[in-house]
Amino acid sequence: MAAKTVTSTMACDIKSIIDYQRYPIAEFESHILREIISSAKSELKGNGIAFLPGFLLPWVIRQTILEAEEALPDAFCKTIDHTVYLEECQDPLLENDHARNILCRSSKCCVTRDQIKTNSSLIQLYMSPEMTEFVRVLLDRDVLYRTADPLGDLNVHVYRENDQLDWHFDRGQFAVTFLLQAPEGGGRFQYIPLTRSDGNENYDLVKQVLLASKAGQDLSALGVKEADLQPGTLVIICGHNSMHRVTPIEGKKSRITAVLSYEKKPNIHLNEYTRMKFCGRLK
């Protein structure tokens, strides 16, 4: 897919949602955008993660938070125990303290796209070809498609007091998220760049981090990094190989994030198990 400069009409639509002067995502001839792409690609290659602060305009952030809070009574809220590999069952052939058997706990509420107002600016941004093309270029993919599943394409995750997203590796190769609201305390995004590779699971390090986390120990000596995320930040993480978590939320103010899902093939839908697990319903 060749990079193109879009028409002014398309760019104006995006300009009402994102800080377009800072991130002219539809103008691939712009030196500003070329520098952004080069820097983000370098971060993704070296750390498995890239941060683009101030991407969303403040009014869009406020609007999306209100929409999520209005939909929260209908959201699917669940607490699950899982391993860092997102498996819910332990392997009886391995020791209890093996990296594959140490249990973590995550809890959150999931608001799906059909529970958000159809004129939402966040939905407009997700559905725009400009945003899809921008993400495709950042990830250096030949093609990229929005997830076709109406329950799995765009979600807003709400983490209330004591909720957390515990240590895990993503099943997918990458994730695209926005931080919309930070909590009063806790809710810190921590990660270990490129924790594992195709030829090395690095079980010893994974185990050390999991046990040290449970003991409340300092994790910096183990290579854990912490991002000081501000609302409006676009985060792209290659989380399949980079172990990461969100620490427990402290206080009554929720941590709210938007998750934009993309696929390398068109017309991808979630299976029934995944729909029930993450959305609590089939349709």
C-alpha cells in the first residue's frame, strides 16, 4: 500500500479529533510525520513499545470518558486468575513455582463499541482509513485491517478501585491503545522490553518478576520500566514478547483506556469462547 497525502476533506475530519499539527497522520510527505514514524519505529524495534503523547484532543478525551461512564452499567465486569501467558489452568507436569504456573489476577469492565454512541469521535477515528494507514506504517506491515467483529473491534476498558491488569504477554503480536483517564493512585503501566524471543522464553526472568511483584519488591533491578502516561497518549506495544501490566487502581477515580483492534487479514471475528470471556455475550 503506497503512502498518499489525503484530500483536505479527510484531513479536516481527523483534525477535529487529534492534534493534527503535532501528528499530521494523513500527510506522509510531511517531514514532521516522517520524523514521528522514524522515531516510533525505532522505539518499537528497540523496546517493543512506542508512546505518542497528546495524540487525542482534550474535548475528545472528555467526551469518550462520559460515554464510557454512561455505558458502564451495561459493561461486562469480570475478575480472572491467569498465568502470564493468559492461560487459566496450571500445567500439572511443571513445578508450582514455574513461570508457566504462577497465577496472576486481573479485573476490569469492558465497554464494547455497540454500547458507545454511534457518533462518538473515538469511533470516527477508529473507522477512518487515515488512522488504519498510520498504524500500518508504524508497524511496518504490508496490509492492515480493522477487526471485523462488532464486539472485539473497539473497546473501552474501565479499571475501578482495586482493579488491575496483571502481568501478561499478549496473544496478538501488537496492541493499539489510548489512555483516556489516569486514576488518583496506582494504575501504573510497567513493562519489560522484549522479555522473550522466539528462541528464548526467558523463564528465569519471568519467574523472578512475578515472585518479586507478589512480594512487593522493587522491580527496577530486573529491567522493569514504568511509563508516565498522560491522558491522550497513543500507545503501540508489541506485547507478544514484552511482558507488561497495570498495577492496582487506588482511589475512586477509574483508569480508562480505549483499545483499537487490527488484523493482518480482513473479516476476522472472535470465536464464541473469546466473546464470552471478554464481553460476556455472543452478540
